[in-house]
Amino acid sequence: MASLTSPAVAEEGMWLPNAIPAAELKAKHGFEATPALLEHLQKSAVRFSTGGSGSIVSANGLVMTNHHVGSDMLAKLSTPERDLLKTGFLARDRGQELPCPDLELNVLWSIEDVTDRVNAAARGAADVAAAGAARRKAITAIEDESEKATGLTSEVVTLWQGSRYHLYRYRTYRDVRLVFAPETAIAFFGGDADNFEFPRYDLDCCFFRIYEDGKPLRPGHFLEWDADGAKEGELVFTWGHPGSTNRLYTADHVAFMRDVEEPMGLRRLWRSEVKQTTFMGRGAEEARIVREDFFGTQNGRKATQGLLDALQDPALVESKRAEEAALLKRLAGKPEAKDFEDGRRMVAESLEAWKRLAPDYFALERRMRGGELAGIARALLRMKAEDAKPSADRLPEYGDANRESLESGLYSPAPIYPQLEIERMTWMLSGLAEERGLDDPLVKRLLAGKGPRARATELVRGTKLADVAARRAPDMNDPMIAFMASIDADARAARKAWEDQVQSPQRDGYAKIAAARFAAFGDSVYPDATFTLRMSYGTVKGWTTEDGTKVPAFTTLGGTFTRAESRAGDPAFELPKSWIDARAKLSQATPFNLVSTNDIIGGNSGSPMVDAQGRVVGLIFDGNLDSLAGDVVFDMTRNRAVSVDVRGMLEAMRTVYDAGALVTELTTRGDAR
Amino acid sequence: MASLTSPAVAEEGMWLPNAIPAAELKAKHGFEATPALLEHLQKSAVRFSTGGSGSIVSANGLVMTNHHVGSDMLAKLSTPERDLLKTGFLARDRGQELPCPDLELNVLWSIEDVTDRVNAAARGAADVAAAGAARRKAITAIEDESEKATGLTSEVVTLWQGSRYHLYRYRTYRDVRLVFAPETAIAFFGGDADNFEFPRYDLDCCFFRIYEDGKPLRPGHFLEWDADGAKEGELVFTWGHPGSTNRLYTADHVAFMRDVEEPMGLRRLWRSEVKQTTFMGRGAEEARIVREDFFGTQNGRKATQGLLDALQDPALVESKRAEEAALLKRLAGKPEAKDFEDGRRMVAESLEAWKRLAPDYFALERRMRGGELAGIARALLRMKAEDAKPSADRLPEYGDANRESLESGLYSPAPIYPQLEIERMTWMLSGLAEERGLDDPLVKRLLAGKGPRARATELVRGTKLADVAARRAPDMNDPMIAFMASIDADARAARKAWEDQVQSPQRDGYAKIAAARFAAFGDSVYPDATFTLRMSYGTVKGWTTEDGTKVPAFTTLGGTFTRAESRAGDPAFELPKSWIDARAKLSQATPFNLVSTNDIIGGNSGSPMVDAQGRVVGLIFDGNLDSLAGDVVFDMTRNRAVSVDVRGMLEAMRTVYDAGALVTELTTRGDAR
């Protein structure tokens, strides 16, 4: 069982765009990572504010991503009469492209190491908590300053869990329009049953277009398509935004995930899944408006369960402990051995604080979820309070650097459904009552003498915040704002306690541990994922399962129909009419989905998969079940990334969707539309 | 908000068959409860070992119950090729009737008060725990003695939470054969969405026949049918076996249910529901073999959620506290006031012990569920150990009085599915790991160095207990038996601690409280439900919902089709082909389902609803959402029982199922088949 506490093994790694393992790529694969190619790929990659990846794929600002990354927008653009998730969508000309209500796309423009400046701010701090606060303040100041100076969206990224700080600057686009999406029935063919599985048959793609000043963007960089796709064994790269990994966690921390954190997350997901399922059962419209959340919950549940399954093999934590012992042996006699042990102790202490503080922190702050209106109410309440302070003193999400993003969400015209809002608020209130009991002072305060559903109904019916105009000039006595105000002091206190007693000591601890790792292994240690741009490399390759089954690297379009027939009667395997009608015309042998050894994780969804020339050969949309352990370990023998093959995409666009203009735009360098 | 801490209000009450409120029935309804009629109804009522009620409804031992009570047998009688739940079943002659593998039906024959004998055994005991143990031992002795003397199944029932002990003797039948069941699609039309709702359109019925010595039973008593059904406002009775209520609980205990017990139960149900759903998603056969468990889980989840919704209204516990204050005021100056306060304190202390002991007790003993094979292994292990002792010293379920029931389950030829057994064992092991962490000594012992799934696979593949012959002469080194043996000492210790520190003090406390209530209210206090025969009376009557909607008392067969059309596309509302084909022939206006004010709860499913002459007018199958609070309070304004109308049943049997012979048997006194 490989792991990143030791140096990266072949094809493992989510590499920083400014720290590519160029020597290794050259030596092992003869691949030349030229600065021009790297810049080209970096500036063609796109980060979605809805939590996914994408890439610019035409001279006219066309952006490719997954259907399940775009689906949040598809839902927001839908009505009871026009259900884009069900029917799919194709703009026949630019005039038909649908503007998204609150989508933000970011393209990474530059990286600057600001570690010294961040750490300098903490020098001389009285304790770990004060040092952490000083660093957070310095970070906000750096971001504000950069944003003012460059006009670019500026974010300081914490790398190696607190060992380095890099300032990332992005070009940001907010006029984004929907161009093409297939039906969910084929984008997510097989549903939860086939999610994280392979063989797969999913057209999990979606296309948007960036506009600037009302015209399609003419990007400096975009990825060309290789209509011939990739071959088995070929070297391929992904450029995307893996959300989060924990491979550098101590063994104690991994055991804590296994015994505390992940089980807690699963319990929350099980509850949500059942609540959402029962809400969907009430009728077709209820099903439509909660479906996106529901898919998200199911996806999270399957991913978390897969990770927990891996963690609950006692061998996993044992291997982590063995690696720590080996590292200490390697550092024997060096001062970094003590750093490592100090760091490990600090992390262990922070986990005790975690257990103590988590109930309040999660309930009141981090996972305080009572629906859209509750979120808007909190944002309005805090914006007013925070705006009275200098930007660097505010909660970071209310700082100047983040203002445009904040307002884009806050004033979004996306629909809000009162019946769903009542449910969400009920789920939150009853959840607090389940966890704390009805005699808990906070629960009493929130329920105000009523049952959860009665209270939720009163709040949702009473608030004016469904109206965007009411958000722009909010009445601070609005019942939903008053509701959030009644716990704001507790919520802020819970956040501060968390930052001071969990987050800051953990960062300091991991900074010491990272120093020890660098001392032992040098630059071969890549940082854990941070939802920032990373490169992974790998090869197109099937695998052999634990019980000996050989899984081939490719599936075909024809296989889709066979799979549908073998699962007849299960709604998750019902093909859309467009595919049934086009069956005879489709080239059956065309590759549809494929697997490769690339090291990816959630957030990489929508990443382009490119060949050695930087041309698109696939579109990452999933990992296999074995990849779910990738949060803590990478096992190249079985961990696989799953992509849509360009050949399957093109054939489906041509034959099923009659989207010839889109195919032309993707396969020619110029502007064909 | 009415409640049974005060005396029963009109139409509330689950009355003991030997303590009917005859005077009140006479005064209010002019109803004469003659001993002959009461005996007739008592001896026509049937208790199902699978946890439901029924009644003998023909001179040839035909038994009526709900489809969802019979469905456990329908599943056990099904194969991948013959799915009785999907297709339904009708025996065209007696030779086609299908013998059930392990169903046991009980008819209550006599009741004897043994309170003095049970309490005498505890006199002079050193403490509450010793007194409890002495009582349990006395109970087993009484049951054994009765069984030996009479040949009747004998059970001592604890009433009023420990205030009285009654010996119930039953005639027991184990040769039971399936006669008729409709398709699940119409028996459970509307699925989880419509469960506990009204209006309803469900043919939730199922018919079995009791055989004795290879011939249909010629019962001394059976219920005739009134083919004209009941009218709105008519007085109706149910005779059935409500499983459990907690209306006599103290306010503290109800608050404990609300804050601790029910939320814990829901968390377990959410987990099971998601696990079963994902297992069903794997394929048609997986769906078939777990479907019954899944429906049970959904049903339990919706019932528990409904109860918790009621409990989380702060007014509920407040009303309980107010009633206790009123009771104490009424008893002011009497010694029973102190009894009440002592009892309340003892109950409160037992709840502290509950919290402390529940994790071990539930995990190792009461909810130790790792599948059929694990259950069989534990039974074989314990049977061997217990049989070495005199019956009165054994765990009660291994006593002589229970031997036939035990063996009927243990040696049942019902199918066992290895793939489902692996899942269930995995769910159990991973559940323990989630709750206790992998470093817990018990978890370590059970996993034996493997992950939960690997360990479960090894155990299920290794055991021989799927073979009934291997159970009759068990190898005590069988891996599954060895597995259960490895925790048996812990499990027994957890059970003893629970009995001594939770159960016994609670019984003593409630005995004091019951004494106080009897002093204040006399015999008008009926005991909480105990899955023994109870009579309820009520009237056929709709209700008005909280938001003012009037719900009529009856639905019609024709309404079924309208409902199906309004929910087209939802699989839970897809009618079976038999109904679609018969639509034109069916008399549309025939009453199908109805509601009445009868006080029922889970376990009453399958109870006959009879008119003042004791003739069947309906078949209880559900309660409305408001009835779910019935566990702790009865609110006659909205709590409704839901039944299938005899008229709907007969019309469907005649027209949809061509079951004329069955109709004749049900509607004539003699033997028409």
C-alpha cells in the first residue's frame, strides 16, 4: 500500500503547476515539459465556482466540463415546464445560449510565494492561537492588496497543511452561458448503482461559453481536440482542481478520520439522503427541485463509504504507522526528528479539541444549513457587521477581495422554492433537537416554543428575502435575519474556538511535520489537494480486481445498450429516447468511457485529459471504487480515473444530438460557428 | 391534548379482553358487551408470530390479515422465478395452498392473574435487581408449569409497566398455508409516500388457512362478514394485538424518548434504509431478496419520524408535566402521592443507567444483528449452554415453554441468501467500527485483523449453518458459532446489567406510579400495549387537518385510478396489470378504504374491524400521520385508524382476481369450498 508520507511512487501525485516533476517525466516517459506547454495548459484550465473543473476548448470561449458539474446551473435554469436535467439542452445558435444566474469561472494567471510575509506577521505572537489569527489577517491583507493592484481575483493558498503560502491570481468570468447538455439519463446512466464503478457508459459532459463585454471570449489559450483519442498504454495528463486529500495526515489523524470524522459525516449523509428521498416521493415537482441536492448527497455518501471501507481495513493505519517509524529512523539524530514528533503531538492535541468543539462548530457555523434563505440571512447580517471594520479585520469571506463573488451569490436571481425551504429549515431545526435535546438553551431559543416544522413554516413564510430587491436593501428585522442574529454570537464564538484550538495548532503541527518530510525526501513530496490547479500524469490502462477479474480500459457506445438491457426495469438504467432512436445509426465500436492511472479526486470532475501534445483526448468524470481510498493513499495497482472518451462525445454529438456546429467548433482551430 | 395519565377519554383505549369498559359502552352507545360475544371475538382473533394480528373468518379455518403481515411468508415462499410479492397468489383449490415454512399463529384461550405469585417470589430480595431476577425466574416457572399442565402456549404478560402479571394461554397453530395475496403494487399502492396517509387506496389483505392434523381447522369460533360494510358514524370495534405504547410514561421518560431514544432509533433506521437501498440497486435479484426488510425499515422510519415530530413539539412534554402536577394535587395528603414521586425518581435514575449501558446492550445483545446465520449461530450456542440448566434458570427464550417456537425458527427451511448474509454481517461489523472505533478491544476481536467486508465474507463462506441438517447437529467449532462465542460473555454481561439497572428499577418505579394512578382514577386506566389482545372501539369518521382540509371517511375503488393517473411516472403508484385490465368492470363507487377513531398502533395491522354484531366490516392496515403520536398520547380529533373496507375487498376478489370460491367461503356460514 503506497502512501505519500514516503516520496511519490510512479504516476502518483497531484503536482503544483509551478512544481512539475519534469525530470522524472523526462527520464521515465521522454516527455518534455516545456514552459510554453505548461503555461498553455494552465491558462486553458478553468475552475468552476460550483466545485469542479473545466477547460477552454475553442477559440470562441467554449468551456467543457461534466454534466454533473454543470447540473447545478441546469437546475437553476429549469422550471416545472422546462426541465433541462430531464430533456437536455442544445443552443442551435448563440442567441439561444442561456445565461447562468450565478456561475463564476476562474483561470489561474499567476503564482507567487508569500510564505515569508505570512509567517512574518505571526512572529512574536503570544501563542499558537494568536499566531494563527495574525496569519489569517496577513492573508486577507495580501489578497486585498493584490486584488487592488492587479484587478485579478486573489487567493492565498495554504500548502502542505501550513508549511507554505502561495498567492494565486485568477482571471474571473461571470458572464457564462449554457451551450449543450445531454439528458441526465445518459449523463448519469446507471445512477448511484454505477457511480464510482467501471465499466461505465456515461456521456457526463456539458458545454458553456464565456462571454466578455457581451461577446464570446477570444481566449489567449484553449485546448485543441484530438479526434482520434488515446490508445491503451498512452501517457496522458489531467489539469484540474482536486478538492481535498489528506495523504500527509499523521497515522493518528487517519485513525481519527476512520473512527470519528468519517462516521460522523456518513451519519449526516444518511439522514439527508432519507429526508431528500421522502421529499422527492411527494410528487414530480418536489422531485425536480431537490434532485440536484439528492444526487450530491448520494455521491457524497458513496464516496465517504468507499473511503471508510478502505480506512476500516486495519492494515491501512498500520502501514501509516510503519511509514512514520521509517521516516523517524531516516531522520535519526537530525533536529527534524524532534520537529516531526512535536508536530505529531500538536496534531494529536488538536484532535482532542476537535471532539470537544465539533458539536457547536458544525451545528452553528460550518454546517449551519437551513436552506437558501437562511444562508442569505446570515450573509446579510454578517455583511453589515463586517463592513463596519477594515477589510483585513473582517471574516475573510466578507473581505474586499471576495466581495464580487459574495454579491454574485447573494443577489442571484436563481429560483427559491418555499416548500423546499420549509423542509430544509425543518431538517436543520429537528437535527439540532435530535443532537442536543429540546431542553438545550440554543434549541429552545431557535424553536421559540414551537415544533421544528411549525417554526420553519413561520420563518419561511415570514421572510421577504426570496425577493432579490429585499436583499439589496435588507430589513434587519426580517424574521429570518432576526433568527440568524439570535445565534450569531454563539456561532462566531464557536468559529473562533475552532480556529484557535483546532486549526491553528494543526497548521503549526503540520508545518513542523512538512519540514521533517522535506528534510527526508526533498521536493518529491507534493502537497495535499487544495481545490487549486494540479497536474497528474498516468497511462490509459485497465486493472485486475481483488477477486481476479480483468477490467479492460475502454467501453464502447454499443455496450451502453447491452448494459441497459441487462438492467431492464431499473429506472437508473433507462436510456433517453434520443439514444434509443439513434441506436442503429451510432457507430457501436466507438470508445465511450475509459480508465487511466491518473491520480485524481473529487473536484477533478470536468478536468480535461490531454495527450503529450496537450490535445484533449478525454474528460475526467469519476474514479473507480478503489480510487476512493485516494483521500489518504494512492494504490496504482487498482486506483483508476474514469473519463469520457473524445470519440464517444463526438459521435454522440453528431449522431444522437445533431450538434454538427459544436463538433466543428471543437475539431477545427478557427471559429466555425 | 389528551393523554392516558388522566383517565381515558371517549373512544380512547386499548382495553384488556377481560376488562372491557362495559358500563361506558352501554351508557354512551347502548352497546351490550355480553360474555358470549366477548368470548366469540377473543377466540376468533389471531396473533401472528411475524408481528401482526388477524382473525379466523370461515368455518374452515381461513385467516384474514394484512398483505404486509403476510409478506414475510410471501418472500420466504418466493424464488427468483416465482416472485409472489410481485405477482400475488391465489390457490384455486386446497391442493394449491402453500405451506408456510415457519409461521406460528396463536389464539388466546384464557387469562389468569398471577401477580401475587410473581411478587411473592421477590419478597425479601436484597435489592431491586435481585427482586427483578426473582420475578423473572418465577415467571418462567409459571409458564413452564402451565404449559406442562395444559399443553397450551403460556406467557406471563407484564401489565401497567410492572404493576400486574397475567398468565395468557394460547392455542398455537404451526401448519398454516397461503390461500390468497394480491400484488404488492396494489396491496402497498403509493408505497412510502402514502404510508400513514389518507386518502388511501390499498388492498392490504392476505388470507391463510390453518390446518390441524393435515385437515383444515374447524374452529369453535370464527367471524362472519357483513358484506354491506359500515356506515359513517357507525360504532366499530377492533380486536387485535397492539405492539407497544408508552402512554403511562412519566414526563421525564417521554422527554428522554424525545431527546435520546427515538433520535437514536432514527439514526439506525436511516443507516439501514440507505444500506438496503444501495444493495437493491445492484440488481433485480438483490432487490427481490432484501425488499421485505427494506419495506420494514421504511415503515419503521416513517413511524418513528412521525412520533418524533409529535414529541418535538414542546407542548407535548409540557402537557405531560401539567398532568403529573394535577395527579399529585389530586393525591395530596394520600400515601400514593409519595409512591408517585418515588416511582418517578426511580424511573429517572433508570434512564441515567440506560444512557450508560445502552451502547453495549444494544450492540452486543438486543440489536446484535449480523444476518440469519449469525442469529442461528447465537441460538445454537446459547441453547447448548442453557439446556444444561433447569428451565427456570435459563434465559427465558430458551425455557421449556418456548421450545417449540424456538425450534420452529431455528430449523426453518426458509431460504438463506449468502450475498445478503455477507451484506448484513458487513453492516453489523462496520456499524460497530463506526460506533466504537477500530482500536476498541471488542471490534478488534470481531474483525480479527481484517476489514468488515473481508471478515463477513470469510464467516459467511465458512459456516455450514445455511444447511438445516447442520443446525440440528451443530459443530460448535463452526466459524459463525465461534464468532458469536467470542463475544457471548460480554453480551450476557451487558444483558444482566441492563436487566438489573434499567429494567428492574423501571418496573418497580412504574408499579408505584400505577398504584398512584389506580388510587386517583380507579379501573379507568387501561395498561399500555404489550402485543397481547386488546379491544378498541370507535366510530367511522373523517377529520379536519391542521390547515383546515376536511378528509372524508371513505375512498372508492374508482379513486384508485385517479390517484394513479395523478402520480404517473412514479413507480410506487403504478397499478398492477390485473387492475388496469379490470378497470372497466369494477364498480367504481364501491368503498375501498376507510378511517375510524379506533385507538390502534403497530401490531394492530391485520386486526378485524367488526360492527356491534361482531361481523367483519373492515380490515385494519394503517393509521394516519396523526396516529403516530399515539405511542404517547391519543388525540381523538385527528388520530385515525385506516382499514380496507369489506366491500372493496369482495369486489376486487370477484372482479379483479376471479376468486369467487373465496368470496363464497367468506360470505356464507358453511363450507363452500
